[in-house]
Amino acid sequence: MKKIHFKPAALLLLSLMAFSSGKGAQAATGAIAIDTALTKEEIAKGILTPEIMWKFGRVGAPSLSPDGQQVVYPISYYNLKENKGVTNLYLLSTKGGEPKKITDEKGSESNPAWSKDGKTIYFLSTREGGSQLWKYTLENGAMTKLSSLDGDINGFQISPDGQKIAYATDVKLQKVTGKEVYPEMEKSNVMIFDNLMYRHWDSWEDGAYSHIFVADFKNNTIEGAIDINKDQTWDTPMATDYDIAEVQWSPDSKKIVFATKPLTCRQYATSTNSDILVYNIESKTTENISSDNAGYDRYPTFSPDGKTIAWWSMKTDGYESDQKRLFLMDVATGVKTYATAGFDQNIETYTWSNDSKTIYFTSGIQGTEQVFKIDVAKKAITQLTKGYHDYTACSFNNGVLVGQKMSIKMSSEIFRIDIKTGKETQLTFTNANIYRHIKMAETQERWVTTTDGKKMLVWVILPVNFDANKKYPALLYCQGGPQSTVSQFWSFRWNFQIMAANDYVIVAPNRRGVPSFGQEWNAQISGDYSGQNIKDYLSAIDDVKKEPWVDANHLGCVGASYGGYSTYFLAGNHEKRFKAFIAHNGMFNLESFYAATEETFFANHDLGGPYWDKSNAVAQRSFANSPHRFVQNWDSPIMVIVGGRDFRIPYTEGLQAYNAAKLRQIPAKLLVFPEETHFVTKPQNAVIWQREFFGWLDKWLK
């Protein structure tokens, strides 16, 4: 797990910033007390609050048993007072009933995987320190620790024959810190770099890289491990997900297929070119099967019959939001087929049928995420589910399909889906005790005409206990990404229900530059940050503010990341529409952002290139329309929120915006979370975030 501490110059009370990646599991937690019961006061009030949000159980992706009769899945719970959480595993019949909790709060569990005979569940646990392999025996409920490796196991896959295991762990390959380079300077805390990609998302490079090891797994012991990524100075599974699902065994247990990005330094920072590799267990050789594609190639799997390898692929190098296309390769001939040709949406998560004839997958379509299936032979695609919801994962075995589903009114739960009719049956009711007492707001689907004559889907979320005879302040919600759908998502921070519970109308447009409305709509935003999508935002708020129940004199504008950029830009270009703004970790000065962000490929593609390239018309237009160039027009109060460990959009972007507002004597407030990243994840910090968020809006809009 990457973790480097250092002490920067004294800036804004940042006395210590600890940087760590998501690589590896959290440390042993000890027993954490979990209480999900609502108080009498909360029940009497009947609306969602920040404190109630942290009583929710957060359901993870399901994994079906080989016979399809049971599903194992994780749930994370948090203790607000202790400011930490724990993730445990639950077992449930796919016919319904009460789930059985199979692990306890002495540690956090992850990566559940079934044995081929369905009698054992393997998983990672931190209950004895570090992250090690354990098993749960269904027959007697016994838990047994199977590994005690020196380093953490970050993920694993057991071979179908049960005789081998592939697992990910970190390997130290480079000296980075001062005391590593100069051992006699043991109290130094300097870091020394001479190339790019020295930090990523939320972690400083520490010279260790995630590698895949293959070992014998006879009698439930790990022996004879071989590093199949020996000496490689890049991560497998790929940063920053480190998702072990990108490593899969062949059905005969003789090969491993995996995704990796075999680039370093400047190339790594400026390219998205990842590849699909196949490792042969017997010959110990590796073959690259996607070298002909320049963009992302990810999430490979073998078909159950072993004849086909599938993965999703992006065509364009540097374009991280390009279309995710499903490719199939005949293992015997090497011939590849673009299986979803003509399908104008993305393929997200997917799973094979046991007979290798069908692939079930999730995909966005018009502001929702649905489950589809594709006939592998005919390449015919059928939409299975419909409705206002998002399916974010699915699992199939022995004729049974289950999925992880959420909506604006419901956090994630597990559903069973009929593979013929698409009929859905809810299996888990994790937070029923909360929904029973808390009223949820209603969502309207609204199609707004844009300035160029197109139709745009806008979700309008009405206040709880909505009264059409009253007037409510309204919030324009600006989505991040930028290419991220405003779907039926449930967020534990940017939560539409809690905004509605505070008596706001929320206007959430699927403006230009979001998926699920076709590739042209999605791609338009690149190189046009200040253009059509900004007009789309204004079209949405201008349309909704005409309603008699909207107080058009009290409108707010809020957003994070690209949504933070949008907020900053609109602050200088809103023509008196908004009375208050909130920007979280947004891009303010595009020149300083370009020079400080780590994934340079993103800035190159979306902004058009570097600011010093004076011959690049697209780039020069982007930088000429940077939000900081319109500060002279700012006329409304603004709150700025930053995370000290955000390396995607460094916190100094927000400091510039806040300083500019104060120097112009615009009412402004600054929230600095020194140890948070691009997101606010710690329970108490998140509650304070919500309190300050609504405190600021209430002050200026009510």
C-alpha cells in the first residue's frame, strides 16, 4: 500500500498530509460498534440528514455460487463517533429470505470468491493485521486463515481446478525517499524524482508496484510463488483501480489473461494505451493480444468453454471517456470481432452465461443504467431491464442473474433478474429500517430544448413534502467527469435526497458531454469546455425557474471536479441568475491545472493540448476561457472546498479561487480537508461537509 508522509510549507493549516493509494486493504480495525437504529427525534422529523446517511449499510457487488442458488456480497457500515467503518460479508439465497452474516466487525473483508464445488468462500480479511487470504466453510461456518505473507494481498483469483492461485501484492523496485537514497540521513523526509507520474490521484509514488504472483494452492496453502511481472515498473492490476477482476483464469487453469498498462514515466502520463496479455502457466511466456489498439483495453475474461476471450476496448489513445466497445477474440485463430458494432452506448460490467452463448452486461441509456444481453453468435443486443434506476454490476451462474441496483430514491441493493422477461425481484432490504421512517423526494423526468435545438434530459428532484403552492429556492447541479452521466445514482455526498430534504428544488441536467445519449453527445464537450455544455446548463435552469413553485430570485449553483470548473465559469458568466455558488475541487486556472495534474493525457485531450502551444487553436481557445479570466465579473457569494490529497485537481486551484473572491471583496468561505482526496470519505468530515454546504446555501438562498 503506497503511503508516504511529508511536511510541506506552512500553508492553510496543512501541518501534515498523509498520502496513500487505495492499493491494499485497510489495516485491522478491531471490533467496531455498529448501530443503524434511528433516534426518536430522527423518526419524528422523517427526513434524511447527514447523520442518518452514515447509518446506511452500503451494499457491494454480488457474487453468485456455482449453482446459482446463493449470493455472497459485502456491506460496509460506519461508526460516526469512531470515524471509521468496517466491511463484512453476507450470504443470501437467490430465492430470497433473510441474509446470513458470515464475518464480524473484527476486521474488514473483501474480494469474496466461491470454490468450484460451492462449499467454500475465499476472501481477504484484515482481522489479524494486514490483508491476508481466509476461507469460510459453508458446512460448519468455520473461518480459517490461509496466508501469512510478508506484504498485503491486494486481490486474488483461484484457478478453476483449485490447484493454483494468482494474487496481487506490492514489490519494491525503486528508491524514492531521501533515507533510501542516503541511508545515513535516516531522519530526512524528502522525496526524489526525475520523471513524470510521481504521484497519482491521491498517492505519491513510493517505488513499489503491484505485481501478479502465481503459486500452487494445494491443501489451501500458498507455495512456490512466481512473479509474472518481474522487474516491471508499472502496476498490474492497473492503477488507480487495482481491480483484481482485470485478472482472470482460463477454464482449464493453464492460462491467465490480464489487463495492464506497460508504460512508464512520460509515456504513462500522456497515454491511455493499456493492453490485454495472456500468460501461459506451463511455458511462463506472455503474449500481447491487443497491441493493435492504441487506447484503453481492459477487463478481459475467458468464455466458460475457453474458446473466446472478451474485453472492452477504447479506440483513441489519450481519450479516457471514449466508447467502451466489446471485443471478442477466437483463442484458436486469434481473429477479433467488434461484437457491439452499431450499439451507440458503452459496455460497462459484463458476465458470461455458462454455455458461452450469451453475455449479460450493464450500459447507460438516456440517463439510466440498464442490464442488456448479447447473443454472441448473432451479435444481437437486447435490453433486459427498464425503469428509473442504475444497475452497476451483475453476476450470472446456472441460469440465475443477479445485479446491484440503485436509484435516486434508494442506495444499492441486490436484485434477481429474469433472463427471459427482465422482471426484477428485490433480494436485499439492507436499509429498510431507514426507508420505513424517512420520506424520499420525487423525481421528474424533463426534456429541455437546448440552444442548438436538441432535447436534453434534466432530472428535477422536488423537495420532500412538496407543495406546488409554495416557492422553493433551486440548485443547478453541475456534474463532474466531465463525461459522467447524471443518472439514477445514489451518492453519499452529492445526494439529491438530502438536498431535497433541505427544501431545495434540484435541477440536474445531462448536458453535452455525458454518456448514455450516444457518442456524439458524449464527445462534444472535449475542446469546448466553455461552450455548448455551459449553454445547456443555463437552458436547464432557465426552463425550470419558470415554474410557479421555483423562487427564481434565489437560485444556487453547485458542483465538484468538472462541476467545480462549471461553477467557477458560471460565477463569471451567469448574468445575475445565481445568488450563491459552491465549488468543490474544481479547475479554476486551466494553465496551472494543466501544469500540475498527473494524468496529462486527460488535459491534452479535453483541453486540446498544452497552453504553450500557440499554434493549437483548440488549446488556445480552452485556456482563453479559463474561469480565472472572468473573476472581474464575479458578483455572488461563493464557497470553495478543497482536499489536500487531491492530485487530480490540486487544492491550490481552490485556493486561487478563494483568494480571488476575497481580494475582490466577494463574500466567500473556504473549507480545507487536509487528508481528504478528490472526495470526502471520512464520516465526520463528510457530516461537516454537509452542514457547511447547507449552512452556506441557506444563508444566501433562504
